Amino acid sequence: MLIPLLQQATRCRVRPWDGLASPKTLREFQRTFADEAACAHYLAACRWPDGFRCPRCGHDRAYVLTSARRWQCAAPGRRYQTSLTSGTVLHRSKTPLTTWFWAAYLMTTDKRGVSALLLQRQLDVSYKTAWLLLHKLRRAMVAPERKKLRGVVEMDETWVGGLQTGLRGSRQLRGRKAALLIVAVERRGTATGRARMDVIPDFTQKTMTAFACANIEPGTTIITDKMTGFNGLTAAGYVHQPAKQGKIIEDSDHVVPLADRAMGNMKQWLLGTFHGVSREQLQVYLDEFVFRHNRRGNPQAAFQTLLGLGTGRAPAPLSIVRGASDLPQFPIRP
């Protein structure tokens, strides 16, 4: 069945979610995305925010093949078809769009996140399907054009997992059973602003400086402890303020209390929601934590952003996701 695509939406020059519904409650979400057609319309607006353009001939009119999630070019003499989900994290997925939307909504609006086991029960799907849905969505949570941190930023390092009996503090790093992490958090008065977290190979100056350059605007004031790994920040163009405990913020026992809080919340979240994660997949869990943290004031916008970002992501089939072969070992990204 062919349904002509209405032209009034195709010339819009705004982001796709600017003109679309922003459900604020669960009941409103149910009404807005009640069926496959509603979800497909939203996904199309996310994929072509400036209006449909045939990827082959550039024509701006199309027909919707409702039964196949495809758009057919309406140019005279041409019948090129474009899949709505091709080249996205939904590529070749046979899972209903309504299930994808529910997964994205539950994942972004609950500050605790959602495990595959819980999603399996909530959506009545197999554990394999629930696990793959969540991991594909996690891979769509980093915006390529995201702005760097600025102002006053706290930076600190930590590690996750690999606890070895009888060892305390940094001695836990013997044998590198733990995963090393670095975190940067904007300071907005006494409140926390945006955050960044990455898995790193070591705590050397080269690694710390590379993370700062990829995630923090030059000229920003960076507050750290006196770990030697941070000593290259000044030469990299930052105003580096290393300090001993209690010297930066009055009445505080920590040099970087906001970074410490973010790291503590992240570790509690990993343990409480997932009871631990694999080292290979750890980075996408950090991306999920940062994504939700940076949008905690408006979780509905987080849902809309995630669906928009998902349309610009490369396909991630199970064979790749399972072994995390699509994830760089140490993903310090801009």
C-alpha cells in the first residue's frame, strides 16, 4: 500500500524534536506512540529533519510503504526505495518500532536505568532481544558534535572492579585486574554540571592530557589533586590548579568533591542496577551514565535526543555487539 508523504513537514528547518510531541507522562507517551505508524513518522522526522531527499537522485517527494518501513521516491520514472531504519542502530531489526520506543523511554526516564532482565519482563521479549536493544541504544548516546566542558572543571581518576583480597588503595591496581577510568565534571557553584567519563589505559601525563584536550575547552580552569599524571595540563593550555585535600573548597575533605560524587554515583549505579558489567562493554555503560546525568533535568528531552542520535549511527549487529568489537579499547573522543 502506498501513502503519499505530506509535504508540509518536509521543508522544516528545525531539529526533528522541536516540532514533535514531547510526552511528559507515561500515559501521554502511550497515546503519542500508540502504534507503528506513529513511531515511523517520528523516526522519519529524526532521520530527515530538513525534509526527505532521495539518497540516489535527491528528489524531495516520496511515498510511504507502510508495511515495509520503506519510502519510495516519487520522481517520475524512478522507484528507488529507502529503508527507514537502514544505516541506523535499528538497521535490519525485526523488532517492532513500538518496542524500540518503549525501551528508549524506559532507559532514559528512569534515573536508575534499566537492566536487560527488567526490560525483558516489562516488554515481554526474550532476554537476548532486551540485551541487544539496550546495547544498541547505548551506542547511540554520544553526540559527535557535543560541546566540550568549560568554566571550572574538576578532574579525577578512579578504577572499577578487580578487587583483590588483602590489598588497599592504589595497590588494587597490581596486575591491572581493575579497569582504569578518568572523569571530568563542570563545577556550577556547588552544583554539578556536565560530565565526561572514559576508560583509559594508564594514569600517565600523556593519557590525562589527551583526555583533557578531547573533552575540555582550552583555557578552562581544571582542578585536580597532586597526582603527577595531571602535570601536563598547564603546557596543554589549561589553568591547572592542583591542590592538597581541603585546599580548594572550604569545609570540604576533598579537592574534587563533585567529581568524587559523580564517580561514587556511577559505581553504585553499576552495582545496583546491573550487579557488575564486563570490562569490554564498560565504556558504553559509562556513556549511558553520562548521557542520563547530563540530561537529568529533562528526561523527556533525553528520550527525544536518543531517538534522534540513533538515526545517525552505524548499524550494530549482534555479532559485533556481543564481543564489543565495535568499541575502541581506550576511546578518548572529542
